[in-house]
Amino acid sequence: MELKGSLLSVREDVRVLDATIRDGGLVNDFYFSDEFVKDLYQMNVKAGVDYMEFGYKASKDIFDTEKFGKWKFCDEDDLRAIVGDNNTNLKLSAMADVGRCDYKTDIINRSDSALDMIRVATYINTMPEALAMIEDAANKGYETTCNIMAISNCQEGDVRYALEELAKSPVDAIYIVDSYGSLYPEQMRRITQFYMDITDKYGKKIGIHAHNNQQCAFANTIEALSIGASFLDATVNGLGRGAGNCSLEGLIGFLKNPNYKLTPVLRFIEKQIVPLKESGVIWGYDIPYLLTGLLDQHPRTAIAATTQKNTSYSDFYHMLMDRD
């Protein structure tokens, strides 16, 4: 495999996306203060981050608005209260889950929205609806991505079919998503090359969204980058569901592009992330996440064990083994 660039080179095609609110919202049901979100927005502008993902465009018929914060829904008024007209170089995105979004009505025309990009999240078996959502968003004027979740649980033939269909769609970038944090850099290298072999001829970009169950999120992100992935997801201090994600500060520290600035991220961590941890919000690597990652299982059981402060790790491991 031919490497794209080196440790000291700048890849002009690279785009960094901050998913702190969207993935981090899965930790606290999206109850972030306006101050937190506004500070994060300003941090991303100062740090030179390319995209900021505010949350989901979730259906209010499916999800109770009394049980979730505003970033589960990303209403336009709430977005505008943070960014105004967003007269910056930072682009804004939201995620739309297949089957959990009233996309035909809740996603308005790009010309009327603060958002620039819609990221469609799908499992491999719901690809037909994902393609319809991508088509709808593109017709409304948005940049689009498709995030194929739980790729480690998919059959190669199914992935190949999905990639070929996506490559013929208006989608701009196709994401490798290590939902269970079960992949290692050697596997990520092969998967990235597999994606690129199919999609390159159609001019599609490849992205990477990694989880840190086995403490490989950063390593997997830069491994995918080295093969040719150009859309890189990260979150501040790894804030995200369960074991969290590739850290934004780690990624910006690694990238040699002088447009990216580390100091604003560190200042945001000092001001907002340290108090968030002190308030009792829990995320990040822990033994239960390691074990679900090793066994390529959804982390819901590990989230429950961590929340309950269950340290009977061997019993938990054997329980997971019995589920296989």
C-alpha cells in the first residue's frame, strides 16, 4: 500500500471534524449549556477546525423533547443562537440517523439553514433508505457523508455492494466507523484501502470515526489517514459514548498543518471539560469497554457496568463470552 504523505508533510485534502457535541451528547443526553456550546464553537473557529457537528436531526415523534437536550434535535433557532450567520471558515454539520429522522420535513433547504453538511448514519441493512436521505439532502444543497456503522460486524460482500451504491450517489465522503472500538491499526489499514479501491474512481472522499475501547482510536485515525482517508473525526478530550473517541487535541497535535492551532483546544479543556468531569459525567477507556471491544460487541453492556461501578471484571468478561 502506498502511503499518502509522511509524518512531516501537510495533506491539503484533510478535513478535521469536531464531533464533541454529537458523540458527547450520548453521554449526557445532550444537556450541554449554551455557554459550553458557544465556547466550543469559538474554540473550533480559533483552532482552524474545518467542521463542527452540533448533534442530531432526530424525530420529535420518536424522541421525547422533555428527556433530551436541544442538540438531539438541532432546531434552527437553537443553532442561530450560537452561531448567528456563522461568518467564519468553520462549516457546521448535523447527523441524521436512518429510521430516527423525519428528514423530508426536519431538514430544510440549505439556503435557509445554518448547517452546511448532513451526515447520514446507517447500518449496512438500511442502506436503501440511507441513499434516499443522501439524495434528499444533496438536492436541498447540503454537503453529505454516509457513516456506515459497526463495520467490524459486516460481511465484505455487503460492504462492497454498499460502497458501490454509495459511489454512484451524490455523497461527498464515506466514513469507516469503528462503532465497537474493536479494530486494530493493521485492520484499519486494509479496510481503508478496500474503501478507496472501490470509491476512488468516483472521486469520493473517505472518512474515519473511531472509538477508543481498546485505546486504538487515535492510532486507527492516523493509520487511515496514512492510507488516504481525508475526513477525520475527533472530540475534545475524547468526549463520546462509552470509551469515547479519538481526541481532538491529539489529532491536531499530530497534524503538521499550521492552520490548526492546539492552544484554543487546551484552553477549552481547562475551562469546560475539567468541570464537566468534576460534575460526574463519565466517559473514556475502562476495562468493560476493553472487553466489549475485544469481543466485537456493542458497548451498551459496558456502559451499564461502568455506570454501576461494577469492577467484577472477570465475571463481566465471562458473561460477554456466553453471549457470543
